[in-house]
Amino acid sequence: MGRMGLRPIEDRLRWRLRAPASPVEVRRTERWLATARVFLAVSALVAIWMDAGNLRYPFWTYCLLGLYITHGVVIMLLLRVRQQSTMAFRLLVHAADVVWPALISLFGSSPSNPFFLFFVFVLAAAAYRWGLLETVGTAAAGVVLLWVDSLAVHLGWIRGLDAMLLRHQLPLIQTNDVEFEPRRLFMRSIYLLVMGFLLGYLADQQKQLRGEKAVIARILGRARVEAGLTGTLHGILTDLMEMYGSKYAIIASQEANSHHVFTGEVVLRGDGDSSFKWLENSFHDRGTYLFESPADVCFVRKNLVEEPERASVIGLDKDGNRIHHLTPEPLDAFAHKHSFHDAIVVSFLFGREWWGRFFLLDPSSAGTPEEELHFLQELVRQVGPAVYNVYLLRRLRLRAGAAERARFARELHDGAVQSLIAVEMQVDVIRRQSQTRPELVTGELSRIQGLLREEVLKLRELMQQMKSMDLDSKRLLNFLSDTVERFQRETGISARFTPEVQTVEMPQPVCREIARIVQEALVNVRKHSHATQVHVRLGSRNRAWQVVIEDDGRGFPFEGYLSQTELEANGKGPAVIKERVRLLAGQLAIESKPGQGTRLEISVPWKQETIYG
């Protein structure tokens, strides 16, 4: 019975341990309470001063309130000076908050006593800091102190203190004995205890809700594309196992367009480390793990193999309603394959193509089963889309990688491979003519050498495009300078880069796109312009980054200055650069002078929150 009575308290404490308040949050809470403490004391002082004729409070009441205000101000100053609020400091402040109302009530007892609000503040502070158990304990401590006040009044201690003050010609305490009659005090005690219970209960409910949101947010952080689907599932199941005290978990899933069932296991070791591995599948896995059941989530108690007659199942349907008369028979195959005493079974559905269940075996710290099942349903609803996004993005990356490899193969086939075949044929021709017409060999070899040099440049450009670019604003200027220098070295075209700013502050994706734009522009200069000089500039103007690429080549097949809108309307300009500029929400303008050169102007706005978040 004692254990059952403590179970609700343990459940509440469990959620506090799952999502403890951070030091910053604790400090902010103490600051708010310190401000409220001073405001309450000043308000009480103003109230009794404005109505002093009716209440007739003694001199000592004002003194104690003044000390209480000073006490509150000192705590406020300490909280501003101290970097953190320790538990000992909070307990000491809370103990003082409990004693002050009982002490002031002795000096301000009257039918309209405003100091009862001080007890309400103490209860609210306990609820705000902690929860039900601490708030009820605070209410009980306040009740004990009020009865101590009553005992002091009825034993004549206060009258003796008044006599001593009178001998020294000091103001008297003048306690109202009627206010400390047992009947009146009994009702006040009931008020305090009921109020403490209600405030503590509401605070615990709020803290449990906050704990659930914090746990969901923490588990949501496990869904990362770079971790992959296996790493994401591993992290989520490990968090759940640590939260529920389980050492072993199973996950089984199936794609809608496939009959293949994937099963994996997570083992949590004593040192806090865990391991995840996919298991070998068998024909019976679907019946073992993905059996038909009306329950969306369920909690199984007792071992189904050793004590089937004592086994019980608590389950909820997809709408969160309790399912009555739920039998454990669907779990028989799973129970014979995996030995466990208790288990939590949760179903999940990601999109319309991937569904399954995970099993937490022998949880040691689960609370009320129905509440935990509601929480796990909410967890799956909120975390499920994030995991599904990881699944889709990984699949999209695989497809994009396959498409990029196909493009790379196509580029090699249409470029380098065809050129090498042509070179091989020309070499064969030279070999045959070397005996009869040796004067042609030198010219043909020079032409083949030029062709090979061109293909080497194309291969390097292709490799540069395929290379992943880890570039940020600190390295952008150096990267552009190196790119232009390498372009000059490999092509023989005079090229220079001029940075018109000392530092660059832009998001990493914007840096990558600008670098790709410059690379693409230089490739176009080499392939099409027949230029002898090229100049690249990066600057800032009108709250936008400005990239300018100029060359003295033959220009585009139009003359004049065209904005991006005009380029799009006429279907002119480099398509790849236009697409990249559009991605940056920027503007592209081209000034072309046939036979004299080209000038590309790219303007990218500073703020990229809309595109890159």
C-alpha cells in the first residue's frame, strides 16, 4: 500500500529527471520570484499605511515589513551578482519565505489581515520552483508555524513580551488573540493545505507537460540527415531506452511496396554505450513483429511464456482511446522468440510507404501505463515526420548521386572518350604516313597535343565540379583568388581577381553558389570567348554582394545591356549561371560588345533567410 501511495509522486519526479531545468532557467525563475516578493511586500506596506486608521497596526508591523522588503532587495542583488543559483541558496531563501509570513502575522492579526497573501506567495513559489510534494510540504510547514504562533499567544509569551516592551517604553506588539483561536486557525490551516495541494498539482501537470515537450524536442534533434536512417533510429531508441530503463529494444519495419521485413536490435550496456545492428530476416518475421492488432500502442505486464494466465495488456487505439478486453495472444510468437517480463510496444507509420513497430523490453522506470502510452503516441506523431524526412532525403541523395554519376559518365563518354578515340585514329594515320610523308608528322602531332591539352582542361573542370565544396565566408576570398590564378596557369589567359572588401559575411550556401558562378563563368570564357584577359571582382554595394566578371573576348551574339528579365524573355545568357543566380534570389545583367568583350554583373542580397533559413 505504501508503495502504491508513492507511485503518483514517483511519476511526477520521473518527468523532472527526464527534463531537468537548466541553470539559466533556474536563475530566471529566482529573479522573477525575487521581483514578485518585493512587489508583494511594498503593496502590503502601502495598503496598511493607507488604511492605518481602521486596522490600527502597531509600529512593529511597519518595521518587519521594511525588513522584509530589505530582505527581498538583498536577494535580488545577490541573484544579479551570482552566476548561478545553488540548491542550498534556494532552500535557504524558501525557508525564510515560510518564516516571514508567520512572524508578521503575529503583529498584523486582524479580521482583514492582508498578510495571509504572503502564505499564498510562498505556496506559489514552491509550486513554481518544484512541484506537488514540495508545495504541500510548504503548506504543512506554514500550518505548523501558525499553530506555534497560536501556542505562543495562549501561553502568554506575547503578553510577557509586551510587558517587557512597556517597561522600556517601547511600542507594544498588540496581537489580536481572537485571530489565533483554534477554530479560526483550523479553517486557515485547511485553506492553506487545500491551496498548497491545488497549486502543487497544477504545477506538476505543467512540469510534466514541459518535460514531455523537452523530451520530444531532444529526440527530434536525433533526426539528422548526416546520421542516416540507421543512425537516427539508433539515437532515438537509445534515448527511449535510457528514459525507460530498458536494456534491449527491437525495431521492425516494412515498406508498403515490399513484403520484406527489416528488423534491428539495440543493446544498452552498463557504461551507457549502445550498439545497433540489423538482424538476419526470416519468413516468420512479419507474423512475429508486425502482427495484426487493434492497439496502436500497448503495455504488456508479466511474462507471456512462464505466466500466461497472469499476463495483462493495456492498449490504446489510433485515436488514443483505451481498448478494453485486449488479449495478449498476438504477442505469443514475439514472447517465445524474446524473453521478457514487461514490454512497451509502439506502432509507427511514416508517410504511406513505411510502417512498423518498436519494442522496449523490461522497462524499469515507466510510470502510469496509460499516461506513458499517450506520451509515446504523441512522440511518434511529432518525431515521425522528421524521421520520414531523413528517409526521403537519404533516398533523394542516393538518386541524385546516381544521376550525377550518370552525368559524369555521359560527360566522359561524349568528351574525353570520344576525343581519345579520335586521337587514337589520328595517331594511326600518322604512323602510316610517317614513312611516305614525314613532313606532315610535326603539324599533326602539334594538333594532337592541342587536342589532348584541351581534354585535360575539360577533365579538370569536370573533376572540380564533382568535388564537394566545404566553403565559408572566411575562406571565400582566398578560394576565388586561387581559382583565378589556377585558371590563368592552365589556360594561358591573363586573369586577375580584385576583392573590393576586406571581409565577407555571408551564409555558407551563398559562398558555395558564388564560387560555382565564378567557376562556371571562367569555363565559359575559356570555351567560347577567345579572350586574352579576364578580370573578376567581388564587392558590396546597396546592401548586396556584387560579382563582376569582365573579358575582352568576342562577346555574346547580341549587343547592349540586358537585365535578367530581358535575358529570360529573350532566352539569352548562360543557363547554368542564370539558374544559380535565381537560387540566390539575385539579379544577373550582361553587357555584350561583339568583338570587344563581355561584362557579367551578379547582385546577391545580403539577407538570405528566405532561401537558406
